[in-house]
Amino acid sequence: MNLFEENSNFYYIYYPYERLESFLFFDGVNDLNVNDILDKDGQLPQMYPLGYLLSKWFLFYSALIQSRNEDVINDNYINIFSKYFPNSQVLKNTLEYNASALDMFLFFVVNHDILSNDYTEDMQRLQYSSVTNIYNFINQCIGKKEYNTIDNLKKIMLANDDLKELEYKVIYPPVKRKNKSYHSHKTIESLDTDQIIDLLEKNSNQIPEYQCYKITSIKDYLYVALHVIFSSSTMIKQCKFCRRIFVPQNYQSANYCRYGVFDGQERNCYEQNKYESVMYNEKNNRCLAEEKRIRNRLHRWVEYFNGSAAEYEQRIQICEYWKQKIEEKRGFYNQKTIDEEEYYKFLTSIPKAKNLLSYDYNSNLTKNNLENTYKL
């Protein structure tokens, strides 16, 4: 059964008590309630760390934009989706009601996203422009705490002519008390002073609840996701290992995500980074060895230059450009999106020092920090 053709009641679910999120499809006649969120066994829904779903959308949308900018004819959205989500059931003709929360979200993305900028209808163009503005805003928020605020989100909503309240329905999960209960299922007991104090001091920071946002478009989802992230007093960062965006769970200084574990991987990125460092020392990985040689070569090319100030600035910018490209490709390599051979081929294709200035940058980038140096 194709859910998108039949109904579009999708909900983003946030559980602030543990900073978890989920995504579900609901086709009931009546309003959403707690029984609609729980599975058939009465268990809590499949939930992920805050920011997990946003990181998936951001990865997919970034690839779409890169494909458009580079005008890669064969890289349509289906090919791109298959590359980044090879295990997803979304591209099948139908999606079952018992699909995972991640597949439900990806299904929503594929069917609701504005995947091109060549639409003719005004509403489609507005949607495309709005989503692009939000995407660019997220890019600016990465690692910059001062931008990760509700006030800045409202500025983007105002620029998109979308300044409106984000409404949600609160649903309380079933209470499972680990300790003694102060009331039975039939009557409510009067609490003495000690019991009142005991009640107030336990779980006093947050009351468990589900915040359920009805989502009808990608734009709606992005507003809600960012609002929830900023409201949780956290920020968007970039994982130093897989290079994907993520939201730290426990402390702001976290540099590695743990999303890979929820994709079925054995280790989170922090653990995988340590593991691969050991493996490199044992196996002398040729990619990491080549990367180190290139970084040293670029450093010498800049620092040992004694020519004009203008060319020195050019060299600095070119050096930064290649460092960014290496970071990007290494992220794909760490994600297993490209294999070792493809990563090594990229590294060996980087021009030698004598060819760095004559390299044809016009055909290899669109708009970045070299735009003031080269006429693009």
C-alpha cells in the first residue's frame, strides 16, 4: 500500500525527557493519542537521538545540490538516494505500515522534497527557495553556537514569509514506576509531607511527554526539527570522523556522533576513529599515508614561498581549498560511501606543487572562498 497516495498524516515525535525523536504515519479517523504512538505490544516507539533524522536529510540534500552544481546527468535523486541509503526499502513501489521510523521518514522526504529548481508553478518555486534558505542556514549553524537560536530561526522563517507558531500536541506516555506508587488504579491517596518532598525531588527537571508535530512538507519538518534542537539548549555540530552533522547528546564539546550505531554499525564514530587509528598503525593504510604526504606538500608549498604577497594569498586559499576537499572525501571514505581505491585515486589526482596554480579550478568548483582569486 502506498501511504503517500492514500494519506499524508505524518508526525514528527519528540521526547524531551531523553532527547529522542521518531517519525510516524497515522491514518486514524480520530485525533492522535498515546495508543497510536505505541506499537502493537504497547512498547515505546522506535526512537533515535535528537538530530538523527535531520542528519539523514542534510546528507541527501547536500548530495542533490552537489549533483546540480556539477551538472551530473546520471545522478538523479534515485541514484543518489540508493547510494546513501542502500538498505532502505523506500524506493520499492509500496511501503508497509510496520516500516521503521527511519524508512518512514525517508519515504516522506522522497515524496515531499522539492528535488529540482526548474519548477514553473509559483508555489513550487517558493517551496524550493524556502528549503534552500533553510539548508544554507543549517550550514551556517554548524559549530557556531551563536547562530543556534530560536531568534535566528525566526529570522529565516520571516525571510521565507513563514512566521507562524509551531503547534504540537502533547501526549503522555504510560507511567512505569520503578519505585513505590502513591496511588492505586482506583483511588488517589492523600500524600503526607515526606511523600510530597519525595515526589518533588524525583524527576523534577522534566515531565515525560511526547511532543507530536503534524508534518505536511519538508519545510514544516525543518522548522520543527530546528526549533526542537535550539529549544533543547544544544547545537548542530559536524562529526570529526564521518563528517555528518549531529546534535551532541550530553555535552556541547562532543566531537563525534553516535548515529552509526543506529544504522547497524558495531561502533559509534568515536570508537571507530580509535579503532581505525590502531588499524592504520598496524596496516599502514596507504590512503592515510598519502593524505599525510599531501598535507605536508601543501604546507611546504605555502610556507617556503618567497614571492609576491598577492601570489602568497593565492597559495593560502588554494591550500585551504584542497584541505576542504580532502576532508569531504575522507568523510565519504569513513562513511563507506566510497571505497579505499576511489579515495586513493582522488588523493593521487591532486596536482603536484608545480601544477597547483595552473589547475583548472573553473571546472571543478562553483562558489567558495576562491571566488575572489579566480574568475569563476
